[in-house]
Amino acid sequence: DLYCGDLYCGFAGDECYTFETNGTFDGWIGINIPTEDCNGCTSQLAYMDGWNSITSVDFCMPPECSEDETLDNLYTYGWGGYEDATWTITNLITGEEVSTGGINQSSSSSFMCFEDGIYELTVCDEDSGYDDWSTDIYVGNNNEGAYISAWNMNYVDGVACDTDIFTV
């Protein structure tokens, strides 16, 4: 079924919000995009992990894309709490940096509007400590996309960068 918890609709596109609890809890809370008719959920916007005493999470509604663009998101996962990684998406045809961000101790989605093209996901990690994170993006393609994780990085002097290419 499409039930995904309590549904609240009416959030504005491209607006950001904060969800907070009034104390710690055992469990997790996922914040997802409601479907157009508000009877189910689609992509996850944010995740709050109560087991790690996280009681607040910020999330932003996706932008509204033009007719010739595709909305999708880079999904990042961070479990170890020692993440010090940053990511960048670049349009390889135009050379434009589409978006950039970091990986934190939870999972999050960074929504963007993509024109048709070839893109490169680059992730750099400045900390070779206990790294337990990953990134993935599959714009309009369920089978082809970009994926980079700490587990397949080759660290040199505590620093590593990796890239993966995807098409829209």
C-alpha cells in the first residue's frame, strides 16, 4: 500500500523547514515527498535517527523544474558520525557546477533540476578515520547512475577523491 505514516500537504516548493522532537527516542522518522494527490509518498527528503539522539532535522522541498528539465536528487547516507566528505555535481558539456554539498550523520536528499546532458559526481573525503557513508544518484534511470562510497575510496595521506559519470 502507499501508506507511509502521517501525511501533511501544502508545503511550498523550494522552501526549507525544520522538524524537531522534544526529546530523544528509540526509532527513526523519515520525511518524504507526498504524491500530487497527497495519498502516498515518494522520495525521502530527510531522515531522523533517534537511536543516535538526533532530535532535529532540516529539509527543503524540491524546486519546481521547467518543462525541459528532470527533477531528481543526490541521496547521501552517513552512518558513522565521522563523515568529512563533500560532493559536487558538474555538467560536463557546459562545465557548470550544478550543485555541491556535504555528507552528514544521517541520510539526506539534495534535489536539483537537470537538463539533458552528461554529468559528473565528485566526492572528496578529508578524513581517513572510520568512514561509513555513500552517495548515489539515478536521474530518470533506475539502472544507470552514479554511486560513490567510502568503502571503495583509495586514501592517500588521509585524503581521497572519486568520480562517477551519469547521463540525463
